[in-house]
Amino acid sequence: MSNDNTQSKLQAAAAEYCEKLKSGEIIRTKSLNPEEKAKQNPTSMKYAIRAKCWDCACGQKEEIKLCPITDCSLYNFRPYR
């Protein structure tokens, strides 16, 4: 019984969320890529490093993880490892 009750509460909450999205009461925010975050936080070294790696790997997180350029000065600081 409690599983059915939980399921119906989840469905009701999802329906309410969808209605609020449609009415404009809730506005989804766009997630920013590392380059956009670096522009918003120009003094953050963390975002600057992520932005450089993001640019170098053409926006592919998996490529940043598998980066073969070990002589890069940012290699030890690269994100998504």
C-alpha cells in the first residue's frame, strides 16, 4: 500500500511541476559550459582551467579525462579526472 501511495504522490508532484513550468511560475535556468562560467567569474582559477581544457578538448568531457598531453602545464589540474 505505501508503495502505491508514494507512486501517486510522485506523479502528483510531477504534474504540479509541469503545470508551474507551463504557467511560467517556475523558469528553468540554462546550465553554463565552463567557458561561460569563466566569463562570469574572471578571477576564478578553477573556472579558467576548466575553460581552457574545455576549449582544448572541443567541449568533450571524456577527452579531458583521457588527455594525452602530459607536458601541458595544466595536465595535473585538469577537471573531470
